[in-house]
Amino acid sequence: MAVPHGRNFLMVPGPSHVPDRVLRAMHRQSEDHRSLDFPKLTQDVLEDVKEIFQTKEGTVFLFPATGTGAWESALANTLCRGDKVLTVRLGQFSHLWIDMMVRFGLRTIALDVGWGEGLPYDRMEAELRAHPDIKAVCVVQNETTTGVYTDIFRVRKLLDSLRHPALLLVDGVSSIGSVEFQMDKWRVDVAVTGSQKGLMLPAGLGLVCVRPATLKKALDREKGIDYVNGSALPSVFFAWRDHLEQNKLGYFPYTPSIPLLYGLSEALTMLLKEEGMQNVWARHHRMAEGVRRAVGAWSHAGLSICARIPSERSDTVTTVMVPEGADATKIVTIAYQKYNLSLGGGL
């Protein structure tokens, strides 16, 4: 067996490669997160990261967690046990979010589609018409396991056309920071992402962005909650109110991940100030199109792209199907052992 030498070529869906300058920014001694100087780091990062979501009016929360924690924060701060939610199972990660909804006691209407298929808009419309009491529509912008991309603005237009009051909650863990996302323009109520993909950091930060009206509604709802006898979803670690009160002072309600905050600051400098988000999106599209064309060139060998509709193919993850009888695990193993190239296996 060949022994890999040098730096590994990390090409899994996530975590993604961390640039050297981001690594250097994180390599620092511990410091007092209650010092007089610390608020500048906090406030600068909280303001700059809003551009990643393309929002001027939204509020961003940074949790020392992963995207799963951000999921939980989005649900726990906006919904109550017994609330009805509409969602679609596109692959493994949308399935895991649905599992969380069920465990929280939400009445979950989960529409199943074949892996490689996108949102069933006609079925979603039928459910919204039949259930005017649906409190939230929860969708994944980029299903990592299948490489299927969702047109979030189309979901917003569907809700508007029906004049449906449901909140729009979006999982952008493997998309935000890499492909176009327009929080304000698409009127997304809550969007979540993680640090380990488009933001070029190690895992450990869960980011949540909330529209002003949605935040106000969540805070107003909290005032009347009966935590003992009521149906509230308990939230302490992920409570928005606690972060709001401390963030406005430049602090956090508990110990933050200081190295990751410095790394995020450096990553935002690279993405926003040096490259620009429009260029970031264009770069990902160019590279993804190159991968898609390569798979097409190898189609004679039986390779194909999982996402069936070209317009729904992700610019961050390309899921490649091998022909029947082939062992994808062997391809991943050879890539790693012979070429020091890490590819993600199917889930």
C-alpha cells in the first residue's frame, strides 16, 4: 500500500480546505474574551458576515457549534411543539433535519423524492393549500449527498402567490458563502450555515441569520412562554435573546471559540474585501462546470451525475454515480492511497 506524502488534497464535501493565512490567523494564544479590546473583533465579524448572507437588515448569531446546532437554533427559537411544518426529503442531510423536527414534536409533513430529484413544487403547493396552518417551510438549498441545488426564490414566490404566512427556513450549510444566496431579496426568514465549508474554516461555528420581523416575533413569543406546562421548544445554549443582549456590547453569553473568530475575520477579508462575493460565486460555478464536463467526458465508462436536471446541479458538490457493479469505495480508496486525494463516499 502506498504511503501518502505531503499535504492531503482535501476534496470531500466538507470540511473544506483551510487556507494557510486563515490557519495563521487562528494560531494565537488564549485571551480574555471579557477584555475591553474584545468587542472590536466581535462587532466587526458580526457586521461583515452579514454580506455573506447578502443582508443589510438581518441579525447574525454565531454559535460555537456545527450546522446541526444552527438547525436546532432555527427551530427552537421560532416554533412550538405541535406546530405544523412542511419540508422535503432530498437526501441524507434533509433527512437528518426532518429527524430533528420529529424529535422536537413538530407535526412534520415530509415530502419524499428520489435521490437526485429537486423540490416537488406542485406537491408543495397542494400541501400549502390544504394546510393554511403550516407554520414553517423548511428547505435545504444544497443537498450535499445528492448535489441537488434548490431555487430558494422560487419557494418564496410560491408562498407569496398563495399568500401563505409560513416562515421560510433555509439550510445553507454547503451553499452559503459559495453560491448565490440573497437573504433580503428572497425574504428568507431564517438561514443557517456552518464554518467548515464555504467559509474556509474548521468545523465549530454555527451561523444563523434572521430577518427583523421574524426576530421580533420570536422575541415576543418568548415573553409568554410557560416552560413548565407549555409547548415551547426549550432553548438555552441557542437562545437568540441571550446573544442579542451580549452581542450589542461586543461579547457572547458564554465562552466563544476565539481562534475561530479570528479565522472567520481573515476568511471574510479574503472573500469580501479581496475577491468579492460575485466573483466567489462565479469561481465556484466555473470549477463546478469543469467537473461536470469531466464526468460527461467519462460517461462512456458509465459515470453520471446524480442530480438529474442540469439547472438543479450544485456548484459546490458534484455527486457522481458509478455504473452498476462498480465499487465506489475502491475508487475513493485508490484516490487516497495512491494520490493522497480525499474524496467523499456516498451516504
